[in-house]
Amino acid sequence: MVTATTRDISVSVETSYLEKQSDPDEQYFVWAYRITIANHSDQTVQLLTRHWKISDGQGRVQEVRGDGVIGEQPILEPGASYTYSSGTPLQTPSGFMHGSYQMQSDDGERFDVDIPAFSLDSPHDSPQLH
């Protein structure tokens, strides 16, 4: 698990490779990731938008922007946390992701919270023995 903290909001990420949903022969590799956002500040905050940069093993970068996460814009009171799961496919057996969430505090201030960089690794990325 990797974690980043911005303005007392921590974002933790766990990943897993989904062998059954992947098809290495077709260059299709799928990962699930589980994110927990914890509010350690003294203000209530709401997650408004997400911005991802997804890089595959050949350096191709896909940017994803949108409202909320999995169709929600969660409100986190002080001490509260929110967990969700999602996933991403790649055409290479490895890659990495990172990004940010735009949050808004009670007083209307908007600020970005870092999503730590995390690797997407599959067993298909290992060198083959001949």
C-alpha cells in the first residue's frame, strides 16, 4: 500500500492484478485498485473531481478527468474516511498511475489532494527463462 497526505487528507492505494479478466495473448492486462481517502483535518471536505495520469510500460500516457469517483462526490467530515474500488486495463504487462482529487472545504475553498504514484505489475512482466 502507498499513501500520500495533503493538507491532512490522506489517500492510500492498494492494487491487484486481475488474471481472470486479462488476456496476455491479446496484450490486455487488467488491475483493480482500492483507494481510501481519510480526512484527518478539522474541516469537512467534499471530493469534487478526479484527475488521473495512467502510464503503460511503453511510456504512453492516458489522462482521465471527471466529476467525483465511481459516480459519487463523497463528503468527509473530520475523522471520516471513504473507500472505493475501481480498475484499469493496459496494453502492456506493467505501468503506473498517479493523480489528484479536487476537494472543497466547508468555507468553499478548493484545493488539490495528491494521489500517490503506484505501480501496476503483473506476473507477465517477469523475464522468461529459456
